[in-house]
Amino acid sequence: MATWALDAFGNDYAMDWAQDLQEYTTLELVETTLDNVIDSQQAELEAPFAAEALAALEVMARLQGRPGEPDPATAEVDAWVAACKKRLTPPLLDKARLAFGRIMSDASELRQLWRESEHGEEWLAQVAALRLRVLGAQSTPTA
């Protein structure tokens, strides 16, 4: 996986996912992506699924008016969010909570890869900040 930044869209998997998002007018892809993480029967969550889920979670944050740092590379995502008139439902937010838990667990390949890098702590802080933007102040990490 080519990775160039710590944020949710700083890798090839997330940017490919963002391209797919342009084909949707609903939150179907966001929900399906979270379901892929939550419902996976694999002992280890594969990095591509976790990276795509972080992109979906970033879209959820933006839909709530809580975007991360501005990035010209995500202009299409921002345009999609601006055009999307869907609100996040409590069940979708519950899925977000579960997805964050799985992504941050010891059984997450993406977390393991970042832990082995020199930027592991920074990545963990980025994910924690994203969790806060998606789930709010009542959010507490599960891993």
C-alpha cells in the first residue's frame, strides 16, 4: 500500500475508495464499508479493509461538519459531502463505534503496520482525533 500521509485519505486504498464514493448518492458505500470491518470473520482485520473504513469514517465526520485538515486531494470527497443530504443515524454511528474498535484492536493489520513504523504514535493520535470527530466527546477508545 502506498502511504504518504497519516490522515484517513493518505493512502491508495482510501483514495480508490473515494473514487468509488462518487458513484453513490446515499450512504450505502459508507455503511457497507463499515460492515466489511465489523462482520469480517477473519482472525486478523486486513489493512485494506481498515484503510477503507477510516475513509468512510472521515466522510461521516465531514457529514457532521467536523472535517479534518483541509486537503486539495480530497476535493471530490468534499464536493460529495456537500451534495449529500443524508444524516447519520444512531445505528450507523453504532457501526462506526464498532469499526473503530476493530481497527484499533491488536488483531488489526493496519494498526500493526503503523506500530512498526516511526510514525505509529502519530497515526494513533490521528485515529483518536477522527474517532472524536465522528462519535463526539462521549467517545471512549475500546482498545
